[in-house]
Amino acid sequence: MDKPVYKRVLLKVSGEALMGDQGFGIDVNVADRIASDIAEVRALGVEVGIVVGGGNIFRGVAVASKGGERVTGDHMGMLGTVINALALATSLRKMQVETVVLSAIAMPEICESFSQRATRGHLDAGRVVIFAGGTGNPFFTTDSAAALRAAEMGAEAIFKGTQVDGIYSADPKKHLDAERYDHLTHQEVLARGLQVMDVAAVAVARENSIPIIVFSIHDRGGFGQIMSGGGRKTIVTES
Ligand SMILES: Nc1ncnc2c1ncn2[C@@H]1O[C@H](COP(=O)(O)OP(=O)(O)OP(=O)(O)O)[C@@H](O)[C@H]1O
Ligand SMILES: O=c1ccn([C@@H]2O[C@H](COP(=O)(O)O)[C@@H](O)[C@H]2O)c(=O)[nH]1
């Protein structure tokens, strides 16, 4: 594989992708497959931080839409991301990739708590860092957590590994005629209301001049191919 384009990156892993063909939860084969792609990139010497979504377990809005309290629903969603982080860490460790989970919500019996200093220390020591618990606050998403953690760890790019292979003019799952973009600016994503990532996340990435690369997490080897300058993706930059 060619020399990597970036030295330090943040990978956002879709929670929904982790459930594979099941309707809920984690398909270990999918977690192992995603972990093998991460291991490949780590083997290139790239420092990797990861935020995992929680859409395969709970979303706060879904709880609220059935009459539950939104904040409690969001707490459930954040706990779901911890479960996913532990599952992905397990898959990575099976592949001998040193991995640590740092949670935005303190749960010392289960994993370390997040701090920027701890993050930098683990990355410098060559560990993959999985950020669990989102931002630690309700009314946010793991996309926002990904953008925040990317800025805090000094990532050169955010890789959003999602269910689709890039950014389209409209949701490609609902609009089969949507046009796919190879390149956009942060401002264009915001101005056109392209909903592949939430507005707050794109704004944080723009403020910190961090490119966003959207690709399909289902594309085996896709993370590594993009890291080598190829692959199928949409790249979002300042200009
Ligand atoms: N303009 C667009 N271009 C591409 N995808 C879009 C667009 N608008 C909406 N989408 C949808 O956004 C989804 C990604 O958003 P979302 O953050 O919900 O997913 P995720 O990161 O895979 O989920 P989670 O981690 O919460 O489980 C894609 O699967 C796609 O269907
Ligand atoms: O900072 C955060 C991050 C997430 N949540 C809650 O978790 C779920 C799952 O996250 P996704 O980004 O949708 O995958 C989300 O729907 C929120 O309910 C949160 O409250 N704060």
C-alpha cells in the first residue's frame, strides 16, 4: 500500500452499519470486518481515533417519539455508543491492535474517562483510541462528537464511514436519481442542506479547517484505499 495521505485521522463508524442484516444490535462479523480495515490503516503507521454511532441500539428522538423523555432517550443513545465502542475494541484487540476506549461519561469500572491529555498520550503510544459516549451531552449526535474529538486530537481529516458511498444532492436511499459529488466545500454542504452529517458537526470541522471524507464503511478495504490517495469518496474541504 502507498504512503498514507494523512498521519492522524478520526474515523466515524456508523452505528447502523454494525448491525449488518439484523434489525438491531451488533453483528460480530461486521465489527470484525470493519476492525480489519482499521488494522490495515494502523499498520501504515497512521494514528487513528474512532467515534462510533449508536443508531443500531437507540436514538433519543425515537424514544421521545413514543412519549419518552428526550434527555433519557439521549442518555440511552449515549450508552448504546459505549456498547458499540466496547464491541469494536474487542474486534480490534482480536487482531492484536492495541486499543483503548475513552468515555465522555465516567464509568471507571468499564473504561477510562475522556480527556484530551489522555487521548494524546494513547495516540503517541501507538494505540487506537475509541471515543465512547458521544459528546456526553443530550441533544447532540455522534457526528458532532466526531468533529469535536477530531479537533481535540489534532486530526488532519474526519473519515465518515457510513451506509452510502459519498455525499449526494439528496438522500440517495430516498432519491434514486440523486447526483453524487466528488468534492464539496464545507460551506456548500451547509448552504445546500445536505444531511449526510449534522450542521453542528460540519460547522466545527469548518471552524477548525478539517476536511471531511464521506465513504461507505461497507466497502472492504475502502478506508485504506482512501488513505493511499484512491478509493471512492466525497471530500469536503475549505475551498
Ligand atoms: N445528501 C446526502 N448524501 C448522502 N447521504 C445522505 C444525504 N442526506 C441524507 N443522507 C443519509 O444520511 C445517512 C448518514 O447519516 P447518519 O448520521 O444518520 O448515519 P450514520 O452515521 O450511518 O448513523 P449512526 O451512526 O447514527 O447509526 C446515509 O445513510 C444517507 O442515507
Ligand atoms: O453527543 C451525543 C451523541 C449521541 N447522543 C445520543 O445517542 C444517539 C445515538 O447517536 P447517533 O449519532 O444518532 O448515532 C443519538 O440519537 C442521541 O440520542 C447524544 O445524546 N449526545
